[in-house]
Amino acid sequence: PAATYIQLAGVLGGGGALGYMIGQRVDPTSLPQTVAAFHSLVGIAAVATALGEFLAHAEELGAAGGAAAVAAAVVGGVTFSGSIVAYAKLAGLVPSKPLAKNDAVNLGLLAASLGAGGLAVAQGVEAAPAFAASGGFAALLGYFLTSSVGGADMPVVITVLNSYSGWALAAEGVLLKDPTLASVGALIGFSGAILTKIMC
């Protein structure tokens, strides 16, 4: 319907105008943390979209759709919180000193996130809290992963998170059956991974 396209154009125009205004106020030395902040928006959008699609179509997702929904929630959750930590470290809002890395905690959070998502997909819409918990566990994982890296290495972390945001978009494309979104997400995912390798 025409009204839907008008609303979509309004949202795109408003978002573009806001992004332009923010971009105009950022000096070149602050670009890395600005990119990290924008990545957090991609992450939370992926989680919200996956949850919304699960609530609306849980019974119709099937195995592939369910896996895509869980992947979007998990990768999006890690991207969301990890990007916020990266932004805060680069902006000097938190100490840049890394927290001690705990592989057992990280693996436990990953298992909890995937397990909660799988449980939700298996049980249907009545298990929506488990699906939301999947994104929450992933966000905790993103916090711990990024916090265990020192501030000097945050630019490399940002390229990793850039790759993650691409894979979250690719999962959304599969979930929404949108090949353009999946292709763009894969492009961002691969380019972010290549850039990370170069920077390392």
C-alpha cells in the first residue's frame, strides 16, 4: 500500500537526516568510536527483528528459519554490547585496561544463548522468554569478550564487530527471505573479516 511506502520513506529519511547531523559533528579522531556506536544499533536491531519475527511466525519458521532467528539474536546480541564497550573504551568513558579473560564463562554464556534459542524454536511462541534470554545471554557474552581486550586494540575489535554486524544482517536476510539483505550482510561480514586479518 502507498501508506506503507510513505511511512518507510519517512523512517529512512528521518534516520538518514539524524545520521548526517551526527556525522557532521564527529571529528576524524573520533571516527572509530562513532563506528562502534553505530554497530551497536545494528546489533540491537538484529535482536529486535529476530524476536519480532519469532513472535509473529514462530510456528512457520521451520528448522532453517529457526536457526536463522537464533543466529540473528546471538550475533546481534554480541555485536550490541560489544560495540558499546568498544565505544566506551575509545571515548575514555571506562578504563582501557582489559578485564581478565575467562574462557569458561564465555563458553558457558555461548552455550546458554544457543540453548535458550534452540529451546524457544522447539517449543514455539509460548517460549518467547527463552528466545529473549538467548539475546540477553549473547549480550553478556559480547560484554565479557570485548572487556577482555585492551583499549589500544579496540580498532581491531571494531573490525571484528563490523564483521559480526554483517553476519547478523545475513541471518536476518535468511529469516525474512530477503536475498538482498542476506547478500549485503555477507558482503559486510566477509569484508570485515578480511579487514580484521589485515589489521592483525
